[in-house]
Amino acid sequence: MSAKIISGKILSQKLNSNLKNSIAQIQDFRPPKLTIIQVGDNSASNKYIKNKLASCKKVGIETDLLRFDENITESQLEKELIKLNNDNLVDGILVQLPLPKHINEKIIKNLISVNKDADGFNPQTLGNVLLDDTDIYPATPLGIIKLLESENINLLGANVTIIGRSNIVGKPLATILINKSATVTICNTKTKNLAKVCRQADILISAAGTAKLVTKKFVNKNMTVIDVGANFVNGIYCGDVDFEKVSKIVKYITPVPGGVGPMTISCLLENVYKLYIKHSYNK
């Protein structure tokens, strides 16, 4: 029997529709605004930014894309961020990654005001996630939680294994799951007996960035598999999971594309709206 596919595309459309309705009800005040900073001309970044801009437009979020030459200095970029932090007409700031090697990504993330941190990457934002004292979360982990909740998959006491330990997905996702009383194991591609460890999980989330890492040896028939991978193999976009084979075994699975990706954008939009509401009430 094949797994039930959890469609991030369908769920994101519902979330975006709800958000559009909320923004449409705003009266006597400007709409939310997101400013995106891009340094250089990365083809993959161009695609991601295009999707974000289009999604913002559909729900009624205003956008401003600031493009800078790849040779911009770190100090110049810092000055631009400080301007945006102090601009009362900007609710959310997003710096599109990756940045050129001469710019310290950590410093730039730290500089984005926690009150405008649309991506949820600021250390203070992540600290608030750790303390379970926030409603702003990194977009991809939040999208994953919403996907699980959409199928009423119980997290309380669930054994969740995450492959990947990045500051963008693995670590914050583990923290959120722990706060929801799941039992979490974090692995990486160097973990000994990785397939055996993963096979014990109720929920397996792969964010390793390795195409078809997760094979049928990693899974069991009662498992939910969330594929966060975004890989290109011979020009074909695919995830970390061998979808064709794994989907014939497990209970639930997300596809790539059409799984976590659309949810990441929806949760980014949700963050912008929440920051906007806070900004509006604090004026």
C-alpha cells in the first residue's frame, strides 16, 4: 500500500488564502511590507526571490527588492540593514542567502532587528524559540510543524529523528519538537548505523541535502517521512528521499517539489504579517 502524500502545495494555498483575507480586512493603515536584500546574481537565488515576491503580491504584502553588486563591502551592507531597521515603513527584512564569501553571514544575521526578522534567523529569535517564548519561528521548521499538524500526527511522546543539524532547519526544528514533548534524535550523514537509527523513528525528517540518502532501509511501515531536501541531480530537482521506493512502505510522506518548499514561503508570509501587527500596535 502506498503512503498518503502530505501536499504542502495544497496546505500552503489554504494558509495563503486565510492570510490574504486577514490583510484585506486592514483598514485605515498601510499593508504589511517585506524588504528583500540580494547580493550578487545567483540563479538559484533569483528563482527563490521570484517565488517570494509573487507570493507576497498574491496575499497583499508589499515588497521591495534591494539588489547590490557582489562586491559590496560588509560595512556598506551593514549600513543598508541599519537603515531598514530604522525604517518604520518596513515590517520584515530578509537577506537572501548565500552571501559572497567576503561577507560574514553570521554578522549580517545578527544585525537584522529581532522586530523585523522575517526569516527567524536572528540569535535572539532563536533564543526565544529555545525558551518557547515567541510566535516568530524560522520558516522551514514552522512549515514542517504545520504539515504534521494538518494530518493530526501526534507529536506528544513521538520518536522523531532529524537528519541534518543546520541552524536554519535541524537545530531550531529539534527545539520546537522538544517543546511539543516529542523525543528527538538529531543525526547527520556521518552518524554510525544511520539507517538503523532512523528506522526506529515514528517521524523521520531529512534535511541533509543529499539526494536519495533515505532509502527503504531507513523506514518502517508506520513512519511519517518529511523530505526537506532540495537537490539537483542531472538537472532534475529532487529531495533527500528515494520517493518512489520509500512511498511504497511508509504511512505518510511529503513530495519534492510540492512539500516543504511551498510551506516555507507561506510561513515566511505569516511571519511578516505577525511582525506587522506587532509593529502597528507598538506605534
